[in-house]
Amino acid sequence: MNGDFYIREINESELDKCAEVIRKSFATVAKEFNLTRENFPNHRSFLQTERLVNDRKFGIMQFGLFIRDNNYDVLAGFVALKKLEEKIYELEMLSVLPEFRHNNFGRALIDFAKRKVKELDGNKIKIDIIDENTVLKNWYASNGFIHMGTEILPHLPFTRGYMEVDI
């Protein structure tokens, strides 16, 4: 793989493949934190295509990272942006397939999201994460996100952490 990639908006016909990328990407987290359909059925590792279809209906923007490999484009990453309020967006479902991690594709997706939000006249991106996932929390911090707090919800088997970045 030569590392040549691009990011573009996803077409509805690609949502099945996107759901697969999201499930595979989040499966590593589910395994690490013992998340199951029983204790957290809404985890992204169990995401169905219908969720992405519904998100599109509500205006959530969806983007894929494609790697060019021998005249074939491979969907290796995904990110969604949801407008929360004036100038504030939420970054959702940032995913990079495990076999493509550690190539700065996650950073490329974040940088793309920052540019997109700025283009849309936004000035802040928020995320929520599994707060106990210190590796991920530190990675987001290295990409400019600041930890804003936590919340313990009785239906979740982890602490929800909140981070944001001004752009």
C-alpha cells in the first residue's frame, strides 16, 4: 500500500460497507471493555446499516476514507458529523479498520472534519468516548481535544467522557 488516500462524502449505496467498517473498527473496543449485545446493545460494534440510513435522513453528514491500492479503492475509514446547534458539531463513529491503523488515517479524518466544520461556519467539535479508554482519550488530546468532564449513566457499563476542540 502506498498510502495514497482521499476522503469524500458517502453515497447511500455504500452504507452497507460503511456499517461493516464501523462494526469491525469498534469490535476491538468492545472486546477490550467486554461490551456485549446484552450489556450495551447500542455499541457501534453492533451497528446495523439502518442506523446509517436514518442518520442520513436527519442530516448527519457521512464521509469515508478510501485508500487507492492497485487501481482499486478500499474503504478503510469512516466519520460522521452532526450539527448540534449553531456553530457546534458532534464528531461520531470515527472508524479506521484495524489493519489500516497507525498510518495517520484517524488523524486525517479528524483534520478533514475540522476543515469541514470550519467550511460550514462552525467553531467547535464535540465527542463522547468511553472515559476509561485512556489510549483513545490521549489520542484525541494529541489531536487538540480537551477533556470536559464525565457522566455516569446507570444503563452504560462504562463512564461517558466528553471532549471538545475549538476550531
